[in-house]
Amino acid sequence: MKTNIYKKEIIKIFKRNHLLSIADVHKQIPHANYSTIYRNIRQLVKDDKLVKQIFGKHIILYEINDIKKHHGHFLCNICKKIEKLEMPKNEQIAKNGYRVQEYLLTGLCNKCKINN
Ligand SMILES: [Zn+2]
Ligand SMILES: [Zn+2]
């Protein structure tokens, strides 16, 4: 399938980077059409290779679907920097009977904490 020729390349890019937008990926494969990149990423999400993450109202990013080691995110409200957070242990979550779909904390990063 012609539309899938960038899948391997895209996965490689995601292995080097934590969170990326479709535009970020396109910048690294400039010879491909934006819509082709978009279709490839959407397919990779369907295949459970990538996960779509929505931060706030407007930030849509993708990352590797790491089934073995789930992590949460910390979003800085000022500079919009996003960092990985360690998830609470599954046993702790199971004890409460929750099924966590997203683990997102927001606030101020170290830099913004000092400057604001
Ligand atoms: Zn910040
Ligand atoms: Zn992440």
C-alpha cells in the first residue's frame, strides 16, 4: 500500500521524540505530503502503535503507545511544555476500582514558577 510507506519512518521519529504533532513529523519527512503523513499517523493510532493525546483545548499530539510502561503528563500552563510523569502503580488504581484513561497534571514548570 502506497499510503503506508512512511509508517516505519514515522515510528522511528517517534522513538527519538516524546510527543509530536503531525506538523512536527511532516517537518522531518518534508518530501511526503502532509495528508499522507496524517493518514499514516491515523492508521498507526488505529493499529495501537501510537496514541493520540489531547492537552487542554487545542494541543493535539501523538506518542508511542508504550503498553508496558504507561506514563502520565505534566503540562505547564504558561510555556505549554509537556513532561513525562510516572503513573501511580496499577495496584493502587485497581484498589479503588478506577480505570484511568488519562493521567494529566497541569501547573507551572520550574522555569515558569520562578519567573511568574
Ligand atoms: Zn513553563
Ligand atoms: Zn507521553
